[in-house]
Amino acid sequence: MALVNEHFLKLQNSYLFSDIAKKVNSFKITHPKDKIIRMGIGDVTQPLPPAVIEAMHKAVDELATKETFHGYGPEQGYSFLIDAILKNDYASRGVYLEPSEVFVSDGAKSDTGNIGDMLRHDNSIGVTDPVYPVYIDSNVMSGRTGILENGKWSDVVYIPCTEENNFIPSLPDRRVDIIYLCYPNNPTGTTLSKDELKKWVNYALANNAIIMYDSAYEAYIQDTDIPHSIYEIKGAKKVAIEFRSFSKTAGFTGVRCGYTVVPKELNAFTLNGETVQLNKLWNRRQSTKFNGTSYITQRGAEAIYSPEGKKQVKETINYYMTNARIMKEGLRACGLNVYGGTNAPYLWLKTPDRLSSWKFFDKLLYEVNIVGTPGVGFGPSGEGYLRLTAFGDRNDTMEAMDRLKKWLHQ
Amino acid sequence: MALVNEHFLKLQNSYLFSDIAKKVNSFKITHPKDKIIRMGIGDVTQPLPPAVIEAMHKAVDELATKETFHGYGPEQGYSFLIDAILKNDYASRGVYLEPSEVFVSDGAKSDTGNIGDMLRHDNSIGVTDPVYPVYIDSNVMSGRTGILENGKWSDVVYIPCTEENNFIPSLPDRRVDIIYLCYPNNPTGTTLSKDELKKWVNYALANNAIIMYDSAYEAYIQDTDIPHSIYEIKGAKKVAIEFRSFSKTAGFTGVRCGYTVVPKELNAFTLNGETVQLNKLWNRRQSTKFNGTSYITQRGAEAIYSPEGKKQVKETINYYMTNARIMKEGLRACGLNVYGGTNAPYLWLKTPDRLSSWKFFDKLLYEVNIVGTPGVGFGPSGEGYLRLTAFGDRNDTMEAMDRLKKWLHQ
């Protein structure tokens, strides 16, 4: 008799973004004429950079003739892309990695979800709260989280990040083997300084813990002193896996490409205390359960690092970050408290009058036809906040701010 | 202290195809002038069908403008592709599935590797022997296989498929919860009749077992009475998950697309005996740990089902199957015993003079410069066989047969 993994059954059937979609759909049915401005889900709206388009057309043509056809590629990614990553994303910031420490994939969601495959089911987990739900849900599925009580999993250490502590997570008060950090942060849009990040690296070094560092939004960093990679911190190669994505950097949400760095210095342990190089295990995982990313996609990703590609990527990021500035100024002019949005495409809005996240979501939807994401959907410490994204159209962004101003100054 | 999943450490470091690559490389260094003909690894050599190329160019262009840009798609795949699959791969054979029973992915390797996520770690596993290594290795990683002794995992039921039983697996002699079947078979190139497949469906129905049915090579079936889908067998929707791939059908090995069918009638069980719909669990797994397949890839896959696409796909398959016929006739003319190759792109060659698989591999490499895959690499019952693939160039295929004839008639 085939048995299910019962940990799956612990997950709630509903999912934040489908709950939102349902609410928006029922609003649309009852208010067919109202124009909704969507600032909820974190999908990009600007097209791919022309350099990427050109490279992908070329790659498609290569697959059209026998002489230039590409079949199975390396499961770890093509060296043309890995070399571009090493040079542009790391060496340029003084971080030196070997090609075999980089694993190209179809996106950070797959990698952050699958990374737990190579770790024991009873490692303890720590997350900053609020948090990107995939970190927790993928651990629920593999049985690392205990049971759900009052919106928290019993075996997960939640580290609150709120207005009160300026969104800077304090070190955990109980043992944590694996810590998820995402900076620039989704959903709060806040960042960590080098000194703050160093605290975490030192904690992990002292406790033989592993940091899962998601820097999917590093391209949005504007301030020069904020680290783009955790490997800018001394010792981090011994304790951290870094996840990157081209989704938000270059509009690859529908094209699917990212990469994960597993340094060779990084070890985990057997029950007997023997050290095991995680690079080898991840290589084995990817070789066994993955067959590489589309050649076309990888050629497209490579083009991001060309001189034209870099310029075009920067323009798109500037476009979104100008949206973010307009939003931040607009919301502040309304007298609202808002965080993030200066080194990240996310703004984290404190709800006025201590409204709950969902209450404020409903008001925004019904009274000004703006869709945000209720902060509580990202964890208990997100209650009383709403996430807005800067990925929208400029005109829509400005119109949204106008609507808010009128609404709040009625 | 972060602990590793020690099951990973049970896997041998070497891997069949890298062992072969090493041997071939050392031959090349010592024999730089000899022309090697590769009939080992199962990668295609013909370019993508023109209809696919055209569709992918169009899709790339769509991503170049804001109005037609596509960001995140459904994790389960776009309905344009799912509808084409339902109509052409299933309804045309009298199998009716719902769109939500099909999950588009980046390939069958990912899906066959990840499918175990939703099943308990202590389900017992059965495989036909020889077998595609991913089925076993992915179960080793999740702790379902016990220990390795004499080339077999202690908790895996191996069902021999050899010349003696005409490569038809008999039902297992001890309890098996999950059975992997791949037909047309990799590596033997043999098929199962409807009656034989029915035995397996009935076994699974009687034992509440699940059949993981890999039909990645169904497009190569020539005989009209061989089932393309397990769902052609009555009751199979209650017991089988089916994996399909565009890799061999349409040259997508480097583009990455496949799909998995998880029927809503298919249940597994909790320890308490409650039934759980696996469709829901797989949907949750994919929504949490996967973010859909490239839009460009999916548009390319859709084009396979257009009238031109179908014609072009057929031409390429005919090309490979003509290779297979030339090989089979050539090998038989040499007095060798060879199986498969009439409904599959693989030929399964019995080594002459009871040579071991590796011994014969070495002889072929050094004496006629032909690379095959040692059968023993696919499992103990593969000893004494060699896999040859029909994916090569026509001239190379003919030359290989000429070399063999001269060699064996010396």
C-alpha cells in the first residue's frame, strides 16, 4: 500500500496569492467598471532587455541546424554563463569563486525549495518574520517544522522584524541549524549592513549552522555600502549558500533562470560528526534530479552581462526604482509610515489606525481599487503591514498615489 | 550543527556516463587520429522542427514588448499547451483527462526525481532490471533503498528483464508499494503489450500500489497495438502516474520540457488508512518548489502539435528509426543477438562470447572505435549486454555497421 508523505497534509490548502486573486475577482464581478491598480504580486511588467532578446533569437537559430544544435547541456549550467556570473557578480566585488561552485538553475524558487533534499529532516530552522513563504512551506513538506499553532510552526524559530527593531533581526534565542536570510528583503524591502550581516556569519561559524542567503533582489541595491553577496563577509564561504535569480534583475520571471552558489569550503555534518562538503551533495542532487536549464535561456542570461545588456538592465531597474521613490514619497506625503523601497523593489506599509492587514487590504481594494499584499500573509510579524511592489507601470503608479492622497485627505 | 541527509552518502561518486566519458577521453588522447562513432549516450542529434523554431522566435518577440510580455506563468503550465496535450496525446487514443491532471515541467528527469517528495520514506520500491538509474538514485537519496550489496539495494525489488524471459517482467514476489515501469523501455528498447501492461495495473489495483509509468519514448512506437499511455488500460487512472517528455519526441533535450499526469482518481494512503488524492499533493509540491517552464519553451512545445509540427516530428522520428533498422539488420547480419529498436530508439545488444558489458565496451572502443553503453551500468541484469542508440547521424550509423561487419568477419 503506497503511503503519502503526511507532512504535506499539514499545509493549508489556501495560499496567500490565490486568496488575494479570489478577493480581486469577486470585486471585479461586482464592480466591472472600476480600474484596479495591482501592486500586490511581485511580477515584473517591463519587457526583456533588447540584448537578451537578440541573444535568445540567436540561440533559437542555433537549434535549427544540425551543425549548431545543442542537446543535453551540463546539469550545472554552461561555462559561458557561469564565467560571466563569476566575473560580473562576484570578482567585481572582490569575491572569488570557482566555476564548480556555481549551479545554474531554472530559478531561485526551485533551488530554495529543493536545497533541503541534501540536509537531514531534523535540522532546526530559523526564519526572519515576515518571510517568503517558500522557505517555510518546503520545510513543512520535509517534516522539519512541527505543528502549526497560532500562525507559527512549533519547530521553527521566528525572528521578528518590525518597526520596533527597525527590521533588523536579532540572533536567535534557541538553537538553529539552518537560517534563511533574504536581503534586500522580501517582503519588507529593508537591507542589512555589512556589520549586521557579519553578526550572522559569526553566529553560523560559532554554531556550525548554515545560512541560506537569498539575494534575488541584489540588483536593486543603490547604496554603495550595502553588501550584494554574503560572501563579501569574511568566513561566509564556510557557512552560506547563496541564491540568485534573473527574475527581478532582468525580467526573467517567465523565462526562468537563476543560480545557486555552494562554496567548497562549506561543510555540514554526519551524526557522527564527520564533515561533508555540501558542494558535492548539491552537485549530486542536481545531476540526479535536474537536467540543466534551457540553452536558449542561458544564452539570454549571458547577454545580461554584455555592455549593452548591463546598460539596459540598469535602465529597467531605474524605472522600477523611480516608481519606488514616487510611491515612498507619495505614501509619506499621505502621512503613512512606509519602509523599504530605497534598495529594493518592495515597500512595506504600516496600516493606518492599527488596521489589520486584511482589513486594510479590503479597504484599499474597495475604496481606491488598489491591490496590495497583506503583510500577515508573510508571517505573524507581518500583521498590521501591507506589501506594495514597484514593478508596475509608471502612470498606474502615479495614479495610485493620487487616489491614495485624495482618499486619505477626504 | 547542520546535519546532512546521510542517504546521499550511500550513492557512489561515479556515474555511468562520466565513467564512459573518462574511458573515451583517454582513448582519444592515445589515438588522436581515430574517428570515434558515439552510440552511447541517449542525446538527439537532429535539429528542432522548423515549426518549433518559428514558434519560439515568435515567443521571444512577445517578450520584447510590454504589451505582449509574459511574466510568471502558471506553475502547472499554460493551458494552450495542456489543451494540445490532452487533445493530441490522449483524446486521440480514447483517454480523457482533465486539464488539471496534467503538469508541464522542465523534463521527465526532474519529475521522476521529485515525485517521491509526496510519498513516505518507507514505501517499498520495485524496478525492472536493467533500469534508468534516476529511479533508483532519487530513492536512495530519500532513504527508501537500504544498503548496496553486490550491485543491488537491499530494500529494492529488482525484476529481471533478460533474453530468458523475453524482457517481460514478472510480477514481484514480495510487497512493492511503488513500481517504476518505462515503456518503450530504456535501456532495452523493448515494449509491453496491452495484456502485459494490464497485469501490472491489476497488480497495483489489488495491492494499492502506485505505478510510475515513464513513457518518454512513446513517439517511437510503430506497431499499432502497443499502448502509448498506461491510461489505455482500464483502471490505470486509479494507480498510475505517467511521465512524458518532449526530449526524444521533438529534440527538446537542450530546451527542457515534459509533463506528468497525476489523475484525480489516484489515491495514496495515510498510516491510518485514509485516502489522499495525489493530484492535490503534486499540485502543492509544484506550486511550492517550482515556478513553471519557460514561456518560450512551452510555445515551442505547443508547435509540435500543429499540422506542420506533427509532420516534422514524424520525419525526424522516421530518420532515427531508419537508423535503428539499419543497426538491427547490420548487427543481426553479424550474427549478434539484438533486441529492441523496432518501437524504440534503443537497441540492446547481447555481447558475443559471454563477454562482460565493460569488456565488450572496451573492445568496441579500441578495436572499432564505437562507443556504446555497458548494460551493467543499468543494473545487474544488464550484465552481458550493451545499449546502442539510434540517435546518430545516418552516415555514421552505416559506417559503424560496416566497421562491425569487417571486425566480426576477420
